[in-house]
Amino acid sequence: MPQYIFVYLGGEYPAGPEEAQKHFEKYQQWLISLGSAVVSPAIPFKDTHTVQADGATSPGTVTAMSGMSIIRLGSMEEALAAAQACPFLEIGGTLEVSEMIEMTGEPGQAGNETVN
């Protein structure tokens, strides 16, 4: 079954601890509703730095990426439906959903990708 990466972009921090707790509970319920489809529930990002082609580095992100989840579902349509129900959208965030390609074979060999 294909795996999909949900990339979290932007979003506003909740105004206070109570609002944050409510949002966290909604997010937990969303994950529970996905059941065993959840491969990696939440991977928040911290201390992001950008590395340019010339090797220059700078703190921050150029994409506003704040985290990701990995979900195993039967189709892109199912993945998009799951994303549309995600509470991250309620705090002004955006989700990008991509099917992950499984790479097979030895490292360094080109052309070894397979679609799940």
C-alpha cells in the first residue's frame, strides 16, 4: 500500500495554553481516526537552516515547512481526504501531500525506484 508524506506549511501558534491543548486534542483525535494507516504521526521541525547551492547557510526556511507525517493509504484520493480533515488547516496551515516512492537496490544505482 502506498505511503504518503503530509508536509505541514505555516500555521499560527494557538493564542494560549488552553487553545493549544484544544488544538492538540483535535490533532490526536484526527490521528486516532486514521488508525493503523499512521506510519509516523508527527515529526515537528526545529532549528531549521537553509543551505544554498554555493554552500552559504542561513537560519530559517524558505518554504515555511514546520513538520511532516507519514500515512499509509490506498490512494491519493484517500490521502487528500485525510489531509482535508486535518486540524492543522484550522490554524491557518497548509498541507502538501505527496506519494512516497520506494527506492530499491544498492545505494548509488540509478533507476531503482518502484511505486508502492
